[in-house]
Amino acid sequence: MNEDSSTPARKHRYCFLIMSVVLVSISGCTQRGDIRYDGTLPINGTELYVNVSGEGEPLILLHGGPGFSHDYFLPHLEPLSEELKLVLFDLRGMGRSSVDLDSASFSLALLIEDIEALRQELGFDSFHLMGHSWGGILAMHYATTFPENLSSLILCNSMPASPEFDELMGENFTRIFERQNMAHLEPLQKEIEAGSRDITLYERFFQLHFRPSFYDTSDVNKLHLNLSENFFKTQELLPYLSPREEPHSLLPQLEGLQVPVLIIRGEIEAIPLESDRKLEEILPHSELVIIGQAGHFPFIEKPEEFRRLVAEFIDS
């Protein structure tokens, strides 16, 4: 994560899920009868919004961004709770988690510590961990820091573990965004640049922004980010995640990791295939699966196939 984000390629690395124009008690009552917990928990000096459902082996999911919430996993991954104990949560300073933070209480190191503190709070001896997009970077950091606590690692359309793929990723994004209808996107972008605080406008902007990342672009209508007013405070916090050192690769720490790893990606994913193949090469117990007719959100485009892959991997 220690990267200079000033170049276009590296800006893509950090901002695929947050466009540069944007950077500026237990509830106990839900619609699902098998929810065990749905509300905030005091974790590692802050309040995290946590949703736990189902029975079985625990699977913790890390959402992308940085800056979004776990909401876009829903309802697409909810059926996994029929076989697993599914743990969804909003990362520190994001979504419905507390945004009452400052530069001293918002960092990559603290995000990693939060995962470990959540494991302890929920009483898991070990657990399965899945990270999507930027959440994949966070998952890899956790895996290299606390490998003894992982039953397995699932990387879904993960951002690259090394800056060596930045240039290729930038080229791929350029190619993918040729599918974008700028006539729909640009008016919203201008309003955002003018300082709009209309949260529904941001919701629509991001939905249109991600449209070319779907194999069938109409499937973007199934992407529900559910942004809240906390989103604007989150944008103020995100610069604290910016790197303060030269770029470095996670690959040396990952090499030889003795944890089963499933690497999933969509057929038209812009994140370089070479990045995932490199992970498959250096991780001794890894498998790479490409889901056809899908892009950056395969669990939305091919939900049944995605859930089957995850369930079978964990069962094995």
C-alpha cells in the first residue's frame, strides 16, 4: 500500500472505487430471521457496523473502495449464510461505522488490526476471509500479518499486490472505459466538481461509473451502494490512507503462504490477469478461477456460480 499515487496508473490503483473528483447497541430487528447480530460493536477503539447471520464456519467479507460499505454485497451473497456464518461489516470510518476519527485513528494498520479485533470479539479461533477489489489488498495484508488465524483466503477481483502491474492496469482501465457513455456520466461529474452534496447524485454517479465494469452493462442496476451522509466525512478521512513511502510489493511476504487461497475474477476484469497469475504462482495452495460473462462484480452478475465456488472451496 505504500505507493505514490500521483501517477495516473497508481491513481487507478487507489481510486478504482473512488473517483478522484469525489475525494474532496444492537438493533436486533431485521428482515431476515437468521440474523444473529445487526448493529454497531465497539472494536479496537471505534464503532464498527457489523452484520452476522447463519451458522457454520465463519466467513468475513471485506468490501472495496476504500470508502464504500458492505451493502453492495447484498442481497447477492446472503444465501451463503445458509451454509456458513456470514460476517459483513463496514470498515473503520466507512458506511455505517463511526466516522468520528482523525489522522491518528484512521490508517491501513488500524484497518488490519480491526479485522483481528473483530475475530476476537466474535470468538473465532480461525475464519475464512474474502476481500473484494481494494478489500483484497486489505485481506492480503491481514494474511501476511496473522496467517495463523486464517482457515482460507479468497481474493475476488483483487487489486494487484505489486505496483509492477500499475501501468498495465491503467491501460486496461482505459480500454474498459471505452464502453462508457460519457453523455450520461459527465453532467453528474460536473455537479460533483461544483461541490454538490446531493447523496443521490453520488449514488447515481458511481453506478454509471461502474457500468463498463459489467459484462452486461444493464446489470449495473443490481449494484446498490446505499450511500449515506457519512460518505462525505469518509472522503475527508481517505487521504490519511495515502502512502508516505515509496511503493512496495506484497509479493515477498505472500510467497509461500501456507493457507488455501481461492482467486476469483471476472472475464472482462480490467485488473491485470497477470497479477492474479502471479499470485497463483507464488502461493503454494492457490487456485485461480475465471468466471465467464462477468466483470468486476461477479457475485452480482453470476451469483449462483460465485456462491457455489466459494462454498465448495470452503467445504474442501
